[in-house]
Amino acid sequence: YLMNDLEHAAIGIDYAAGLHCFLGMDREHPAIVKGQVTGPVSWGLMVADQNRKPVLYDDILAEAVAKHLRLKATWMEQELRKLSPQTIIIVDEPYMS
């Protein structure tokens, strides 16, 4: 994330097969498309460090998570814009509901 490299933040087919299927479909361009990423609070509470403590509780790791997820959302929007110039990216925070 330090280099702002969107390709490094690309969401892989193993992680999001449905997204890649959607991106690869041959169809007319929709008026708008929506993408969704997990937010930094939920992701930071689900992923633990070497001591099994959620990374959200480490200021440095929490900042890295937020920046990394921003890059993932930016990568997704870039890919969705190939289908439609109008995009919506939802940041989902299931831990906050």
C-alpha cells in the first residue's frame, strides 16, 4: 500500500469469484454498477496478529488495514468503471450493525 499500487491490491479470483465472473460477462453497459468491500473496523477485528489479537487494536496495523482496503476499493471501482462510468462502492461494516 505504501506505493499506492492498485495492481498489488487487486482482488483475486480465489477471493471473489463472483466479481470476476461479473467483470468478464459480455453484455451491454449498465447505467450504474455497485461494488462492495469489507470495512476496516470489521476486517481489523476479524484478522489477528501473531499474538491472536485483532489488528484493529494496533495503531500501525489499523492504519495499514485502512489504507490497504482503500486501495482494494479503488481497484474495484477502476474495474467496474470499465462496465459503466457510474459506480457505487459500499463499505460494509457488519461488526457495526
